[in-house]
Amino acid sequence: MREPEDLEQYEAMSFALRALQPLPAGRFGLSHYRAIHRHLFGDVYRWAGRFRTVRISKPGAAFCFPEHIDAQMRELFERLRRGNRLRGLDREAFAAEAAAFLAWLNHIHPFREGNGRTQMTFMAALAAQAGHPLNLEVLEEARFLDAMIQSFHGDEAPLRGQLLALIDHG
């Protein structure tokens, strides 16, 4: 595909179909996260599930340099493992830890495309196994994106609030 609009449309359609299928099984570790990205985007990108090798940014946000992605992802997922994959936490503690995890993961932005959708797909599965299922149907994209941006700049409180709202509607 040569036209960006065609690729965007194909990617959206492919993602929607793949999101309806069962996710790859795993233990919520790094390889599981990569398998989820590959599952969601493998029909579109041959590099799906592989860390990016180029620098990327958005206005006001430079993401992790590619040479640091592997180490940062290993550290983040080791912290998740040591924290019992967020199990055994009350809803407030879960939301706080989940917000910290998502903020760090978003800052790394390990893939060229599909980071946000992979983050939320993974987080929904992680939350469900931790006993705090998220209702993504009530997610207000603009408010959630704003909360993610604020967390990128160090304020995780709005993201924690957004996650609590998704739990309360679960």
C-alpha cells in the first residue's frame, strides 16, 4: 500500500478483527507483550512484535531511544513480575500501580506503530487476571489520551482516575 489513508484504513480493519480473536496465552511478561503486538498487527506489519530501531517522537514527547528499549522493557516487566502482576491489590492500589506501569510503557513506546492499542489490550487482560476488569466500552478516548499525555510529563493522577473509572464500570 502506498497511500497513508489506505494503510490507516487497512490497519484499523485488521486490528478490529484481530482484537475480537483470543489473545495469545502468556504470563504477562515481556515475550507475552510482544506476542500480543504481533497478534494485533502481524497482518499489517512484518515487523510486528519487534522493537523499533528508529527514533520517534510526538509534539512535546520524545520517546525512549531505540538503543535503550530492550533494557527499559526488561526492567519494566521485571518490576511487574516482582509486583505479582498487580494481583492482590485493592482497586485504588491497582489503579495507582497500573497507571505507573502504563506511563512507563508509554514513555518507552517500543513499537513503530500500535503502541496505544497494544498497551490497552495488554492492560485489559492484565487487569482481568488481577481481579479488576476494565470496561473499555466506556473509555472516553480524548480524556484517556489527555491523561496519558499528563502521565508522560510526570502527573499520573489523571491516568489513575481514568483507570478507576474503567474499573468501576467493569
